[in-house]
Amino acid sequence: MYQGLQISEVPVMEVDRWQREGLLVENIKKEFLKLPEDMRGGYFPWFLKNTHIFDASFKSDSLSPETYRPFLEEARTYLSPEDQQVENWKGVDPEAKFESFELLRMVLMGNGPDPLQDLWVAFGFCACQSELEENFLGGTFLMLLNHSVRGAIKCTFDKFWRAHHTGQLTSLMDSYNLKINPRVKRFWSSPEERKFSVWDLKQFLAINEPAKLDELRFQSIRLDYGFMNCRGLEDICTLMEIYKRLLLVVDPLELHQACIKGRLFEFANPYHEMKPEYKRLMTNIYPLERYPE
């Protein structure tokens, strides 16, 4: 759908504005209805039936079991006969296979991972710089995995989960000539980079709930990004706002480098007006050389 808008020469910033104003679905319909029916592509009929994928309030896990179950059963039909016998997918090993199954059933529902879910990090949505980029990525997974859409690529589930498990998602996408955001490709291709705490920071900021800071998965950012210095909710919200604004304009890996050099405040200063008291908040444990053994 987004590629169709690009072909129609609709500027990306215009699409972003539609999304922010809650007019995305309405304006996509208008643009595609301007085209002759035989030029609208195979995805437009699917779009008309699944406009909820563009609704930010839609969450697949909020659905009732009765609504959820048919999609789960449909996802099973994509599996090998052996895997179709598995009852509890949460216990499946390796973890990449379980993660891939979860993504598959979300794609079949016309949805994608929410930042609350670790799949949001596992499949590289954390490397996107905006919701629009996340939607592009979600649409690519849709093309790859949903076999019921006319013109779909129909990659097998077995091939997909193995590519995810071995860090070969970039090669898989390239083999089907699918365009992927360079930041996402870099994230997929670097096992070491995927461990950086800057992705935990991005997930925490995307969830946008200060109370989540106490969860075990976000303990790394307490040390790395200065949240250990916060004396209350106001300090936490101040730091969250600083990093949110910063990540709109900088590469997350540049922020990571500033983190491990212990120069977060100095790094942020050229991009935004920084009050002197922010330096205390942004002090971390780095560089580690300052702590001799």
C-alpha cells in the first residue's frame, strides 16, 4: 500500500501527517480510488477489509479468545505436519521459532508487535525511527508471510524462522527483492549490536510508562542512561523527554557510543538546549576505565 502511494508521488511527509491527524485510512482510500481499478494492485481489496491495521488503538492481544482463536488455527496451517501437532507454542525451542510463530499469527490478523512485546525488538521494529517506518516493515512481513493476499510472496514458515534464528533475515528479504530500511538491515545482521541497551531504551520510551522502569528487562538503562540518578517521577519524565527528542534526530548507535564513553550530556547538547542540571541526570557508569580493578 505504501509503495503504491510512492508510485502516485504522495510525499512521505504527507503520509506521516495523515497518520498524525488520524486521516490515514481515509486518504489512502481517496488516493487509490483515483486510479483505474486494474492499477490499484492486489493489496487494495485486502486493505479495505483490514483497515484496523492502521488504527494505533488496535492491539491483537486485547481481542477475546473467540476472535483470536481462528487466527491461531489459520497460523497452524502454515506449519509442517510435525509442528501442527504442537499444543503449547510458548515452550517451543529454539526461541526464534516461537517468536516467528507469534509474528505469523499477528500478520494474519493484520497487526504487528506492540512495544510492550519483546517481538518489537526481536524483529527490528526498534530500529525504525517513526511509526511510519514501522508500518513499512510490518507491511513487508505481511507480503512475505500472509499467503492469502493476492500477489503474496508465500515464503514458507520453516524458511522464515530459520532465517530469523541464524541472523539471515536480510539475505531472505534480499532474495525476494524486498526493500528494507538500512537501519533495520544493520540491526538484523549484527548479533552484537542487537545486545546494546539503546534498544531497551527505545522500547522503554515507546511504551511510555515510567513505572515500567522497575521491570527486570529495563535494568540496563538505569545504569547506562542515567535513570539511576532520578530522585522521583519528575526526573524520570525529564530524562525520557530528552532521549525521545534526541532519538528523533540521531542514529541510536551514535547515542550508544556516547553512552559507553560517558558523554551523554555532551552528545545531546548540540541538538537541544540542555540545562546544566541535566548533566547530573545523564551521568552513567562509563567509561569503565575510571574504575581500575
